[in-house]
Amino acid sequence: MLTIDPKELSPAKLQGYLQSAVAPRPIAFASTMDKNGKPNLSPFSFFNIFSSNPPILVFSPARRVRDNSIKHTLINCQDTKQVVINVVNYDIVQQMSLSSTEYADGVNEFAKAGLTPILSEIVKPYRVAESPVQFECKVNEIIALGTEGGAGNMIICEVLKIHINEAVLDENGTIDPMKIDLVSRLGGNWYSRANAGLFEVEKPLATLGIGVDAIPDFVKESPIFKGNDLGKLGNIEALPTIEEITIFVKQNFEVKGVLSADDEVKKHQLAKIYLDKNEVLTAWKVLLAKQ
């Protein structure tokens, strides 16, 4: 058996072992607002329920291992003492992942991830309309667990209001685990889906993805693409060049056939096939190809 002294490992190596061993973990999709009213949205897998009376949720935005900086979510919770915790199901997992990209302060992650902000009833931060359950919370206490990179900050939240999409309820009015289809986090790129087991989500780029807000309307409005498809398309640093698209079309007879038929639906269906295989750049080449 491998025996480890945590003090002998780098913070990144230790974090990898912890996240892979203590899993799967639920995901707190935390929506906050800064003191100037700008929204922020970010996921955290150091999260769970700790009490039902009073209803208490706890999540922990850790200090970044690479540079010991702290996250906007923590700063906003310190300043406003309010947060909405949205749960994550399979339908929004790609958009949730895209929102974790470290965009600059003030960038709206709702827009970047292509998610819909809706007003809360008690607190100021927006709820995520696509999330099947949303918890409006006040921050009771924040406990700093350390001062070095990787140290957590336990945000203890009291639930003030719960919103549940009735589509995930069974005939008795309770949440049906099959209908809600929650996802949870493991180590690396791995997630677990309540209805189907393990799957991978490619981590957001170290450089910034273009975001769903930069995707052309003809793609966003297509009935072929769901939220997860848009999340994948938005997690790309730059669109393919005209030259790259031209070369691709010349070498791909299937794409030539679709273009000659001048059928947008078939074009989108072909792009969807590539997306399902996680060949995102190829999907973009199909979408942007012209006759």
C-alpha cells in the first residue's frame, strides 16, 4: 500500500489524490453579486449539506494552488453575505464547466456559459433558470482554513428559499433521482452521472474560451444543439480560419455533399456528430463552411 505524508507532497499533487479519493462530490453552482451589482457564477465541488434544521449548506472556494490568489465568489460572499447555490444536472454540465474558466473580474459568466439569470425573491444574486433546484442563501460565517495555495474557505450558508422545477418531482411531490439526473465531480476530467455512471468533461482552456455569447445566432437558435453542445462550442480559444475551413472541405467528401445539398439541418446534424465525439474544432469547420 502506498503511504503518504501530506507534508511531503506538492499542493497540486496532494489535491489530485484528495479529489480522486473523496468522490463523487456534489457540485455547488454558486451565483454571487459583487458590491457594485455585477453577477458572478462559478462551480465548486467542495460542497455538501450539513444541517436540515436550520437548513445549512457549506461550500469552499479554495485559494488557487498556482499563485495563492482567491476567487471572486469568496470576495463577493465576504462583501455581500449572500449567495444562490444552484444544483447541476447533466443537461447543463458542459455550460457549468465552461463557467469555471477564469475570466477577468466583471465578465458575466451567465452570458459566457449561455445560461439564463432570473431574479431571486430574497437575495440579490441571480438564480440559474436551467438548474432544477436553486437555493437562496444568506452567508452565516466564512472560516478560512489556511493562508497558502490550496487552502479552503468554508462558506456556511443558511437556506432562505428553495426553488424546485416541478419536472423533477414524482407523483408524491418528492424529487425523483432519475428525473433530476444530477452530476457529481471526481478527479481530473471525470464526472459521474446519476443515470449513467462515469463520463469525462474536458477542462476549460488555460486560455479563455470564446464563450456561448460569441457563438453566432444561427447556431444558438438551431434546434439541433442543446446547452451541452453550446458549452462545448464555447470552450474554444479561437474559431478556425477561412484557410483551415477551405482545406477541410476540400478533403472531406461528406461535407461537400452536405454543402451542395444546401440543407442547414443536415449541416447542423453533421456538426452534432463531431461534437458527440468531442471533435469540437471539426464541428466548427462544418458549421462555418460555405458552398
